[in-house]
Amino acid sequence: MIPIVRGERRLTVATASKADALFEELCMTLPPETTRPQRVSATRARRYATEQGWVPPLALEDLDDEATVAELDVA
């Protein structure tokens, strides 16, 4: 596992701000699916995300709502 994911490293405010800006820019962007390899990659990425329990970006909007947190099991 990556050290930063394990909490062994810290992010600077500048890096966190850049990551947030990139997320805001790309979070609702759909992957290209024009060609067969692109469709396969997109499908595999979605499957992997589901297997890992990752939620789509809009699911994160309601994390202040305890019902949503319980439903997503992200607490």
C-alpha cells in the first residue's frame, strides 16, 4: 500500500489544493468509450471501483447526512 494511504506521509496544503482542483475538474468527466479497448478499460475500471467499495463523486455530496453515511458504509 502507498505510504500516504497508510498515513505515513503528509500532504502539503498546496498539494491538497491541487488535488482538490483536479478532482473538481475531472470528477464528472466520463471516460472515452469510442473504441473497443476504451470500452473495455472503462468497464474494468468501474468493476474495480465497485469491488473496492468506492462510491461515485455525487455520493460524496451528502456525507453530512448520517443516513447516507450508513448506506455507503464510509464512516
